[in-house]
Amino acid sequence: MPDAAPKPKKQRFARTRQIREAYVITRRNDPKIGWILLAIMVGVFGAMLALGFVIGQPLWLGLLGFSVALLVTTIVFGRRAEAAAIHSIEGQPGAAAAVLNSLRKGYTVTPAVAVTRNQDIVHRVTSRAGVVLIGEGAPSRVANLMSNERRKTQRVIGDAPLHELIVGTGPGEVPLRKLSSAVMKLPRTLRPGEVTDLNYRLKALGAMQQPVPIPKGPLPKGAKLPKMPT
């Protein structure tokens, strides 16, 4: 098949472009990122190489040190790039949906199940933790919107767990940068088959017919930040 060979090259090119774009976004919010990554790379490699000379194994520990330094640098870059990307969309309507769309397999995200003219929005996530309603917008207004959506959802899901999160920086609210981890930390009490049934029942509620702007960038599906080892 003549078209099969170029695919890996295209994938490598797309991956390189993605990392380059992530670096550009990170540098806008973190101007010292280049020096920080260089210092980590040189520091870790230098420490491992120095240890190698001390124990008489400079070549072996030098090679190991390069691999370890590259891994540590990649992890640091991934975390700072993710923080910078979230910072770049913070405060924009639909920012929570952009973050939620980066959740891994097993989470069904339905953006904007409820929206007001003031762009207060409620999103819905289903997983083995049950149903999670996530609100973003002015706290006083989004609370009423969440209450209405909670009543509608409870009529459909029965006894399935229902959680509520409000995105924000106030008391009891979840900062945007911690939204994904807050959703993933919820206790998983449902079996996969129960989640499938839950999603089927929730289809009756549907979603908003009007399009809701979701900030573009490295967070939505299809353009995720590089997955870094943790």
C-alpha cells in the first residue's frame, strides 16, 4: 500500500508542531521557561555525570543521566505548559468545557447543557462516579442555573450519584486549573454497564441547541497538550 509509509512522518511532524505551539503558548505566560528547562536538563545530567566519575562509571551514568534529565525536563515542561494553556483561556466563556474535553477515555462530556444570555453555563460529565454538573459564570446566577439542571437531571438518573462543581476562585469553588483532577478524584461507584445505561437515559435531556463558544487552543479534543509521564 503506497500511502501507508508517509503516515509516521506526518504523525511526527504533527507531534513536533504541537510541542512547538505548546512551547510558544507557555513562553507567553512563562518567559523564563527556556532557561528553566535548560537549567533542569544541565543540572540533572551534570549531577549524574559527576556521580559517575566518583564511582568510576562516567560513561554508563552519563548515558543514564541524559535519559533521566530528558525525562525530568519533559515532565516539568508538560506541567508548566498545561498551566500556561489553562491560564490563557481562564475567564473566557466555555473555558471549563475546553478543560473537560481533555479528560481521558471513560468520561462522557456534554458541554453547555444549560446556558443563559449572560453566558453562565452548566456542563455535564458522566463516568463511573455518576453525573457531574459543572457550572461556570457569575456565582449568584450560575447557582440558580445549577439548581434547575439538578432537578431535571435527578428525574432522569434516579439513584445514581450526582455531584456539582462550580468553577471559580471563591470559597467552595474549583479553580479552572484543578477542574480535571477534581472530576477524576470523585469516587467511582458505578459499573461500566451502569454508566452506559446512564448515558442512554441522559440523552433524553439533550443539550442546548445554540452553539456555545469554546476557547480554541491546546486543550480541546484533537489538539491536546502532549501527554507527559507522571
